[in-house]
Amino acid sequence: MADVFVSYARSDLEQVRRIVTMLEEQGWSVWWDTRIVGGDRWDATIEREIALARCVVVVWTPQSINREWVHVEAHHGRNRGILVPIMINCNKLPFAFSLIQTRNLSDWDGTSISPLAAQFLADVRQKLEAPLSASHPQPTPAGDAAICNNEAERAWRVHNLDTSDDIGLLKAYVAKWDTVDKLWSYKAAQTYLCP
């Protein structure tokens, strides 16, 4: 379990590596997808790690704003109240995140701690030091036991989706169900809808 989960686009690897180093220099453990072990299912690993993280840092760039998985991971962090977004060379944030305070680290040189980098670190520290609240509890990794098998309850939960975030995540899961791994995505959608 890491303190911080970092969500980013793979094409931004070198920029993000400097951010990860800065976070680790603070003494925090950081998980990002370079830690996935060969032979492991990347989707299950990401789901487990983001569920256990105490802070989710999303790195918005011109590349990451168009990546579905970055959006899904950012929604997860926001819904749990642990999201700390930053932007690098990005003029416009994704619509669903445009009202969230985002630090602009475009001018950060990647080595020194600038005032903006210090503010970003303070944001992360605040999330890590905050007690878990009833409105944003720490989830446990979902397994087969967490999947809702009650058709009436599942229908009620789908009918009572109350925010655009829920609809967006449901659409993302449905899209994955149609195109990737039907069994995993079906279980993921059930887990999301029936915790």
C-alpha cells in the first residue's frame, strides 16, 4: 500500500518521474504503473493500489486529458476526497475537473522546490494527514464477495445514480465491457454500483 497513487499518461513518463522523485524525497511511498510486475493483470493491480492509496495525484497534460483511464482514476480520487491535481503545459482541464483547484507546475524545472511545487507538496501533505471521514471512507479492495448478486438492489442502484460523476464512471465501465474483458468489467461495474 502506497501513500500516493500517481495517475498520468505514459507519454509523460519522464516529467512524471521527477514528480514521483519529489514526492518520495518527502518520505512518502508512491505507486505508479511502473511498479506493475510482469505477468500481473494491470487492471486489477491499478484497482487495488488506487483503492489503498491515501492520496491520488493526477498529472494533467495535453496527452493525459484525452486518456480514459486517467479520467477514471481522477474520478476515483475526487469521489474519495483525496484528489490533488496538477497540470503541466496544459491550457484546458477536462470539463469534469475544471472547478477543482489545480496547481500549474508548467514552469517547474524538475529539480528545485519552487513556490508552486511547495504548494503542491503542502496539498499532498494535507490529504495524507487528514483523518478519514464518514463521507470519504477508506475502501477495501473489492473481491468476488463484494459483488452484488441481488438483481433488485443492482437495479435500484442503477436507477438512483445521483451525479454526473456516477453516470460518467458507469459509461466508462460499459464501454470497457463492450471492448475489453467482459467478465472483469462486468464485475467492476457491479462492484462500483453495489459496494
